[in-house]
Amino acid sequence: MQRLFAEMRAFILIALFIFLFFSAFATYRGLILSEYHLQYFQYGWSLIEALVLGKVILLGEMFHLGDRFRGKPLVVPTLYKTFMFSLLVLAFTLAEHTAKGFIHGKNMAAVLVEIGAQGGAEIAAKIFVMSIAFIPMFAIWEISNLFSEGRLFELFFERGSTLGADLAVTTKAAPLRQG
């Protein structure tokens, strides 16, 4: 039961992070389009996509995607996970576009032409944006691996008065002065 709770909390945090990121871009896109008197409202789709991508990321983590450089300086596993999970999002996005094409009765050749002609630039931009979003997400994720289960969450959202002692043990450094 404790593992289920930890998985749900991780899923919610990942999906919330992605949703906020997508919502910020949806808001920006809506503001730009409003200058041309075009209506744009896509927050619902941002939520659905964030939930799906949150699950995709947890599945990738379950299969240890990106764990190759664990124990190296934190920048290495952070950038490696960013790259690997960006590829995973790319695969998911291509599968999503392919499924949409099949739903609309198109064959594989027509779907590929459509992806290349219309969706290619949008997919590339989406992967670029997600890669940029993944860097801080995976950096925090890697930092949380230095602490015991749930400790980083506790430090962010509960009283963090023992931070100095935890960092001293984790990093083998002198305790931080509190005061």
C-alpha cells in the first residue's frame, strides 16, 4: 500500500509539473493568437496530455530508462534522462499522430506525409520544449535520490529544520549553520 501511495504521489507531481508547463505555453499561444482575433483554448488537452505523459514517464522509470549513469555527477544522469525520456515522448507523439490518422481513415503513407508536411515542425518544437522542461524535473529527481524516500518532498513542503544535518550526512560535508 505504501508503494502505491508513493507511485501515485510521483505520478501526480510529474503530471502537475507537465500540466503547468503545457498550460503556460497554451496561455502564451492563446495570447499571441488573440492579437489576430483567433480564439484558442486548449487547457483540457494540456491536462490529458500531461496525465498520459506522466504515466509514460513512470513506465519508463519502472523499466529503468535512464539509470545507466547513476552514481556519476548529477549533471550526467540528468542530461541522459532528459535525452532518453525526450526520445520516449517523441515515440509517444509519433504513435499519437499515427493513431489519429488511422482514426480518420488514413493509411500509413498518408499519415507519414501529414506528419512530415504539417506536424513535423510542431512535433520537433514539442520535443524541444519537453526537453527543456525535463532538465529541471530530472535534476530535482536526481537530487531526491540522494535523500531517503520522501525526504526531499518533506523538505519542500514541510518544515525543513534538519536540512543541515541531512546534507552533511548525504554529501559528507560539514553541517550548514542554522540561524
